[in-house]
Amino acid sequence: MLSRREILLQSAVLALASQAFGLALQCEPAAALPGFKKDLNKRKKGRVPESEFKDGPQGLKYYDVVLGKGTEVQEGARAVVHYEARWKGVTFMTSRQGLGVNGGEPLGFDVGAKAAGGTLPGLDLGVRGMRVGGQRKLIIPPGLAYGKKGIGEVPPDATLEFEVELLSVKTSPFGFRTKIVEG
């Protein structure tokens, strides 16, 4: 029995041949193949309905895509994450841009820091309780994001969506901040 990939490849070859030689062929559309639509839906970037999200502090909403098995993030620790920030479905900031297979440089920040060393309040609150290796989607209200100011292409009072992957947690105050190199 032929796999779906082989059937699709044969269909494409027949379609090209029929165009080249002016033949009229009857072919089944790809959507008629068993399981095609289900596989296509799996490949769509994981849109999770907002009703599936849990309520967090101060209007934050979160959804755990993958539960990590490592150290848990607590206030006072230094968290290192990869993230992707979106507004209205358009990515405007990511830590994964760059060269190489994984690309980019992870973001490190002190959880609970109010001044230097901190990050957006929504991201700070959103990583608490995560474990290393975990992945989480966040819906961050304007009050925990850029508020009434906005930034760049993000207008004032914008609700943001973040995808976060927790790479490591440093709980000891000793030592130097280290750049994590993936690969």
C-alpha cells in the first residue's frame, strides 16, 4: 500500500505530465485522502482556545503546553528562557532569531526584580511555577505588558501573546551570569 506522501507525489507528477501533453486526467483532491485533514490540523501552529487557559495573577492567563521536570522557578531565582512575543498573531519579538540551528540568544532575568535585571511584569509572573524543560503560552493584559505607552509597532493598551520555553534556573547568588549555548 502506498503512503500518502507517495500518492501525493504521484498525483503531482501526473498533473504535470497531463499539462505538458495536454491530457485531461481525473484525480482525487488531496483532502479526500484518509487522515489528510487530521494531519493538516496537527501541523497548524498550536492555537489553543482562550477558554483552555488558566487564570493567573492580575489578569494573566497561561496554558502549559509541556510540563517540565527540572527545577521550579521561584521569586529571586534567575530564569533563562526562549520566547516568542506576538500581537494580533504577528511575531514582533523573539529570542530565537539568529544564526545556527537553534539561533538567537536566550533571555535571562531575575524573577521578581523591580528594577535592573527584570523583564515585563507579565513574563515575570508567567514563568513562576514553571519547571525547567517546560513550555507555556501566556496571554498578557496591557497592564502587565507595555500599558498605555506601547512600544514600536505595538500600540498602547495591547494584549500580548507569549510562547515561553524555560531553559534553566539559577538559584544560587554565587558565580557569574552565564550565557547558555545550545547545541
